[in-house]
Amino acid sequence: MRALLLGGAGFIGLHLARRLVTDGHEVTIVDDFSRGRDDADFAELARDPRVGVRDGDLTDPRTWRQMPRGFDQIYLLAAVVGVRNVEADPARVVRVNSLSALHLVDWLAPGDRVFFASTSEVYAGAVEAGIAPVPTGEAAPIAVHDVTAPRYAYAISKLLGEAAFLHGARARGFDAVVGRFHNVYGPRMGTDHAIPEMAMRAMAGERPFRVPGADQTRAFCYVDDAVDAIVRLMATPAAAGRIVHIGDDTGETGIADLAKLVLRLTGSDAELEPAPGAAGAVTRRCPDLSLLRALTGFQPAVPLEEGVRRTVEWYRR
């Protein structure tokens, strides 16, 4: 099988590429390396003869005119993500994420099969408004509290992508699977996300240890489990045309408890100092994975403590 990974040098992209190569497939990665990194991990992957790498800006029509064809599976993982990036330049978030999706929809041919990486943020407003249950399934209503708020730029861009791929698939004759990620974490995910950010502060000896949103809860999903869900969905014909939640619903964790786990795994005995959470962040997030299980038989395999331990060790190195 030949796979095209758009944004394949990023966090989930690299882990997915490794999995596909391990499974014996050929992988072509396209990335502009604005967020994905050409680091030691990526260099090791790129040395594999089954991996090809192309530098390309997915917002530029010239990139698409030069894009090779003949792929069995296509994955759009490229996006501007991260709360700090979104709040710093929401206009860029809307532009990059929307154009990347729309150019791909126009480029796809009948019979192609594509995976679009979306996010739980698309329905976060409905959870906060009390009109969506937690754990949350795919049928949850969508709500945007304030279209002018920078944080919602990311959710809006991803919601547009969902609509573009699902309606485009019906109109143009390709298969589209939309996967909404829920708090995926692991090695090489950058420094602006909760677990690596906590790990780096703990290893730096921060005392007391500040915990924003200490009273919030999340259901964290280790990246290898998320990749397994993606691979299963792309191998399941019945997933075409569906929005499917991807995550780990086997246990919600309080952010304060997560901080305690990170401190223990880094050998710190610092006391916690609770602090207000980020503006607009949901109090609680956990996916309902009933549809994912029904379609693929997926079951998370990496417990939180083991996943955090692997992540901490990667950042320690």
C-alpha cells in the first residue's frame, strides 16, 4: 500500500508514518516544517527506503499542481494547533487549516480514501453550555460561544474541514473518514501541551508546582493508541462518510492528579499550587467511543501511567 501523509513531520504524523512503515507500507510525507521538525527522530524515519519526503506549503496551489498521485490512502494531519499558537494568530489558524483542507478536497479523485484529523474542540462550546453530555458522542450538538474569541478559530477551522470532506466526498466520489482527536499525548509533541509542559517544569525543579485548571478533568490518549485507531478506521469500509471520536475513555483524570503523577515520575516532591485554567477551556472532556469500537473493535492499550512514563523519559533524553 502507498500512503500520503500531509503534515507527516508533526507529532501524530511521525508516529503514524512509523506504524505504516512497520506494517510494510510505502509512505510519502509532505510538510512545510513550520511546525513539524526535521530532527533526529524524523531523520531516522526518512532514512528508510520506503519513506519519501517532499517540502510543500499546503496553502499554495503550486504545491498541489506538483503533488504525485496514485496513493491508496491519504491523511491530512497538517494544521496550526496549540492554544498558544491559536491565540497568538487566529487569522493564520483559519487561513492555513481551511486552505489546506479545501485544496485537498479539490485535488482528490474519485475512489481516493482520505482521513481528516479533526478535534474535540468543535463541540467544546456545547459541553460548556450544558447541551452536550460527557462522555460525548459524535451526535453532540455544535456550539460556538463567541466567534470573535481567538480560541474558537481552531474549532471553526476544523468544523469547516469536517463539512468540506464529508460533503465533498458525496459530491466527488471519494471516501472520507473524519477522526476527532481527544487529548492525544506522547513523545515529540512539542512543549506547549499539558503533559510535556508539566514534565519540563518538574524536571527544572519548579517549587511550588503551578497547576492551571487543577479542578478540570480530561481523558488522555497515548499516541500509539490514537494511531492504532486511525489505521483501523482507514481499513474499515463502513467508516467512510463518518465522524468518529478517537481517544481513551477508560479513565478520566483530574489535572491535579496528572500533576501528581508527573511529579512522581520525575522524582519531584514539590507541592501543588492550583491556578485558574486557560480562558475558554472546558471543565471536563471525555469521548464516548461506542462508534469507534463498533466499527473497528478498538480498545486502548497504554494506561495513563505507562504513557506518561514513556513521554517523560523522551523529554528527559
